[in-house]
Amino acid sequence: MTYAVVRIRGHVNVRGGIRDTLGYLRLHRVNHCVLLPKNPTVDGMLRRAKDYLTWGEVDPTMAAMLLVRRARLPGRRSIDDAYVKANSKYPSINSLAKAIAAGQATLRDVTGLKPVIRLDPARGGLGGIKRSYRQGGALGYRGKEINALLQRMLGAGVG
């Protein structure tokens, strides 16, 4: 199982401990996304920074979409199946995405791939960046609903 974690709130008035935690997660800017394995250490960091993040379980289709449309190499180059096959043990982006979603692989398994995925602001807004997802806002754990948010941040399938 893999979490997709997106930073929602900015850097103004962030306490030092939370700023450090966001740095450990590599979430230095708003609308940046990382794919992290589900484990107790990551869960603890997410709970600590819950007022600045939203996260949930990413599905293989959305992981493949993120890799194809937003994953970058140095020099802002995008990746393709040939690059993934040449620089990892996976034959294609889809097989890599399935392994990432299942928690069997990370972005580090592809040589040279940047660990942070930069996204656009969500189309249609977030519904409030000071309230939790359960209260109608955007922060905290949202489960499988993270895939709908990521789709809105990629600009795909919105009508």
C-alpha cells in the first residue's frame, strides 16, 4: 500500500517541528506530491503534519497517470517506457505504477527520477484549507478519495 501525499498549505507561521517533518517528507512547496510507503514511521510524520497535508491510498491507474504526465528527470525531461525499462527492473510505466501502488516499489527504483511530483492547483478549489476532510475541508486523511483530488490537480476528466 502506498500513500499519495500532497502539501496543501504554505510556509507562513509553520512551527519548527512541523517544518522539519515537511522537509523530511520532501514537501517544501504547496501542490507538491510524494508517493510514500505505508508504515508506522510515515504514519507518524503524516499525523504530525496533518494540518498542512492531505493523503490517501493511490490506485495503480492514478500512479501511472502521475508518472506519465508529471514525473520528471533532471532537465525537466519526462519519462517513457523505454527509459523505465533501461533504468529499472520494470518493463513499462504501467508495471512500475502497479508495483508502486502495491507498495513493492518506489520512485527511487528508477535511476534519475525526481522524488517529488509537481501538480497544478486543484480545479474547482479545495473546499477550505483550514478544515479537515471530514469537516468539508481539504486537510488530513481522505483514503481512496485522494485519487479524485489528484485527477483534478492533473486537469484530467473535469467537466
